[in-house]
Amino acid sequence: MFLALALAAVHFPGGSAADLAKALSGASHLNVVIAQAQPKQIPAFDFDPKSFETLAWDVKSHSGMRIVAGTDVILTDDLLPGKLAGMAEPSTKWKDISTDSVKDGKVTFETTGEERLNAAALEQLKFDKPVKVHWILRDQAMAVKADSMPATEFLTYVAKATGGRFANTKDAYMLSMDTEAIRRRALNLLALRGKTVPPGDESKRIQGAVAFISKVLQDLTPAGFAQVFASANNQANFDIPANNPEYAVLLRQLAAADPTNIDLNALAIRGGNGTVQYLDPRRPARLTVGSNFTAILSLSTRNSGRGGRQPGGGGGQIQLQFSVN
């Protein structure tokens, strides 16, 4: 139940995510976790703590963050750390969470100013079971205001804030990846990456990579997405059989990313040296997707654009590489 004792709107004068966590907790008497993968100052705004609905509306309207679904005060900017996509980031002032923060199965912990907690630090705590954190959740910066919070509830808040799921298993407390939450954050990060590239030749390359990789990640099945992001610096291969409808989908994505060098009608690709190669959809293709926001598309080619390759003879391979870094 949302506890709100204040009768009037509360003024937040602006400040860091930790400042906002303290203000929200003071007005609602609730624990607060804010995950801000792209740390920035939050402008001043007024919020109404009389109900969860009014609080959620005010926070989303003014802070650039949203409250995660549910009735807990868990906020996120719905992004992943920019370093995953080659973006420069300010240094983070990490605050250690010590064993003194956990007493009788309850957590009391607060970040102040520019201090942040990362989920990786939780693996060092002495809970009644070890904590295991999925790699993509580990380095997201969190502002926290927790007072005598049951450990499992605290870990649930951290998991939700960072795009994960909490599970209390027999041997460990698991913070695993929520596939759709991380997919949404990955796509938001790619969109942000596309907006931050300075103009020039490098911009064209990165913009094309952003467009192609975004479409690939969007279209992966949940199992395929989980396979890509199973570990840091991981790569997952997806084979596309000959004459498969997915082949045409990939080519459309490719053409959208680089329309000046892809001719869908002729199934032709023009390389950097001006050489034109003709694709052969009658032979398999392979898509390799990396958790570092890279993709490699390996396509079979035929000898010429007219008459083409006869079945069983000639042809080769072309590899198209995409990276937002």
C-alpha cells in the first residue's frame, strides 16, 4: 500500500538521483531505488505524494525517468551504461555497501550526492545465501534510500531497477536478466547513440550500424536475445537457411541501414572500392550478433549479375560488419 502522509505537493529543488531518492522517501516514508544508467542532474519539480498514481505521473513528467510497473518506488531512465555502445561517460563515485548495512536480514543503506551503488557490490555481502548478478545488471548506477528493508525485498528492488528479475533459489539469490526490459533499454541506448555522433564520415558508419543492429535486436526472439546477452563480449550465431523468408527480412534491414550501396531488386552490394557483388539467396547466410552491440552478416555471392551462378558451381562469401563503437 502506498503510504503518503503529506497533504500538499512537495517541492524537489533539483539535484542528483540520490537527492531525489531522499526527497521521495521523506515524503512517502517508503524505500526508494533509482537506476540511472546515464547519470545526470534532475531539474526542480513539484510532486504530489498523496497516491502512487499522482507520484508516478509527476516523476515521469519532470524527471525523465519512469516508475517501474507495480506499486514500489523504483525508478529507471530505461537505458544501459553508455560504455556498452562506445559512448564517453563521466566517472562514477561508487559507494561500497558493507556488511554493517545488513542486520537481522534487513538492509539499511543510503547514497548521498553523487554516490552510487552498483549491483556487483551485492555479491560481496554476507546474506544467508550468496548473491549472483547477471553481467549486464552489474554496473548500472543506482541511488538508494533503504531503511530496515528485508533483504529479499531490497534485492527485488535492485533487480527491477536495473532491468532484471529476482529469484530466491535453493543455493543463491539470483539477479537475472529480464529479456524484454533489457531489450527496451538496449534499443533506447542505440537511439541515444545515434543522436550523439558528431557529423562526418564516421557518423554515417555509426548511424548505419545503429539502424541495422537496432532492427536485429528488435526482431530476435526472446530466446535469441538472451543467447546474445548471455555474457559480456559474447557472440551468438544465427544461421539462415537457403530461400528462407528471414533472408529477405535481413536484406531489407541492410538496405535501410545503407540504401546507397544496396540494390534489393538486383540483389547487389557495392563495396567500398566500388566493386559490385551479387548475392545468392539459394545458399545459406549467417548472422553473428555480439553483446557489445556488433553484428556480422555473412552472405553467399554468385559470379555475376546476369545468368548468375549455376547450382553447384562458383560463388563466394561477403562479410558485412557493423559496430556502434
